[in-house]
Amino acid sequence: MLSSKINYPNLGLSERIVTLNNITNPVQIRYTKNQHGFSDPNNDSCRYLFELIINGQSIGKKYFRNLEENKYCHIIKLSHKIKLCDIQNYKASISIHPSDSLTSFELEGQINQHESSSIQRSDNIYIEFTKNDMGYTMCSCFYTGLDQNKIFASPPN
């Protein structure tokens, strides 16, 4: 234990002694040694290319493409002002970059026009279309990959 006296003119003698506890424990640093040096094994340097094609009679064919560092993407936003009732079908794909081999996953589906949301899942992709009170669409897409034990839930509209 380290004690030191700090002199403050307005404090009494009993208030002048401050005890500092400088005992620390080392923090274990996890690393992996490779041919290029040391790296964090939890560092995921992959990027995910999310692509979505939607089709509808009144909107035609629209393309969306986002490159993300996360395994999820909000690919259609409310600011796009696309109504869920205008989308008939879609095709979504996710590509992982960089990858030793071309890794790409696809999912196609129809939009359920009688509900406020339309959800579909494959082994590697989870996609969700929801609409707000004005009917505008939000679309979120997730790369599930090896995360088969995750549960996806949407908040109520």
C-alpha cells in the first residue's frame, strides 16, 4: 500500500493523508502467432457483400448492394420509400470477402402481402422484410453461417 501526504491549506490534519492502492494484476493478452506476426484471434477481417434484387409491378426491378464489416445489413431503409405491398419477390445474396474460395450464398422468395412482415431463412441467410405504419419497407439481412443456434426476433410494429 502506498501512502502519500497531500497538503491542502484548507483541510485538517486527518484529511491530508490519502491512501492509494496501486496493486494491479496483469491482463492476459490473447494472440495468435502467424507468419506475418501476431494478431487477435477474435479479429474478424472479413467483409460481407449483401446484394438484394426486388421485383414488383409498380416498382420494376431494384438493386441494392452494401459492403459491411458486420454479419448483418439494413439493406432497405425507410428513406428509400418503398412500400412492402409493391414488392412481389426478391433474391438476396451474401458474399464473404476475402475468402480462399468464392463463398456466396443465395436466397429467393415471395413477399407475403397479407402480413406486416415477411421472413425467410436458409442455412446461411436470414432475411426479414417489415413495414411501418405508413407501409414503407425495412429489410434486414443476416449472414448466419455457423451461428445456427442464434434466435432472430423482430420487435412488434
